[in-house]
Amino acid sequence: MYKDLHLANRNRRILYELIRKNPSIHLRELERLSGLPLSTVNYHVNYMKRKKIVVLEKDGRLSRFYAKPFDEEDKRLLKILRQKRLREIVFLVLIRKRINSKFLERKLSIPRSTLSLYLNHLLKHRVLNAEKIGYENVYSLQDEERIAKTLVTYRSSFLDSLVDKSLRTWLETRFGE
């Protein structure tokens, strides 16, 4: 009831639902999805934060919002999976199990230096493992089950058709559906 009282405002209700359905969403994304002016979004999100209806977490320059307490591992993964290029790399590794940087470079059509930054970020945040084979690294997921569970659970919050296609492919190969 306490939360319902504070969500009586239409704009606040819209923003709360967006946060609930899109955990780890940031302020500008809330603005885009809600169609509300940034100042209005900021006002209502700060109000909900003060009333402890939503949780704010700083991530570098971004402020990420959650509607309920989240498992720290899910938060960590969602921060990464919200970034399109990182998500694409994770999907490719999820589908192929083990992958090298040459394949990723060709498949994603991005420069080697940029790919290197992305891979290092994923390694640093314990999403990928790197195994040296000869002169190159072969990448695999550190916790495939957890990543897949997070992707399946929050699939609708990713505004990307690649998510559905990749998850469908992974589920079919994994469970023979």
C-alpha cells in the first residue's frame, strides 16, 4: 500500500514500470522510453529514490536504476549486457562455446583495437575466460549458466532482436528444443 500511494502519479507509475521491466536502465533510456522530458524523469526518479521505491547505483558516468533489491551477480551481468557490442560478443561466445578474436573481428566488423578493449572489459568483469592456444587467445564464458539465466530472465528488457535469435539458437543447441 505504501508504494501504491507514492505511485498514484501517472508519470511516476510509467517510470516505475519501465524500471521494473528494465532493471539496470539508465536515466536517458528512461527518458527515451517514457517520452517524458528529462527534467520530469529526473524529478520523479529522485522522488522514488528518496521514498526507497527504486534503487540507484552509480556506474561510472551512468546512474542505473532497479525497482527491487537485485542479486549482485545479476547487477554485474546486466550492466555489461545492456551495452550492445558487449552483448553481441557474449552471444557469439554463448552460441559457439569457444571463440577467437579473429572470428569476432570478422563477424562484428569492428577494428582489432576496439575489439581488444571490449574483450579486456569482459575479462576484467569476469564474464569471459581467456586460454592461450599457440599465439592466440581462445575465449569462453566464465559462468555460462548464470549468463544464460540472466539473458532469459531479462530478455524483454533488451531492445534487440539479436537477443531473441541468439537465445533461441542457444536453447535449441543446449536442450534440443
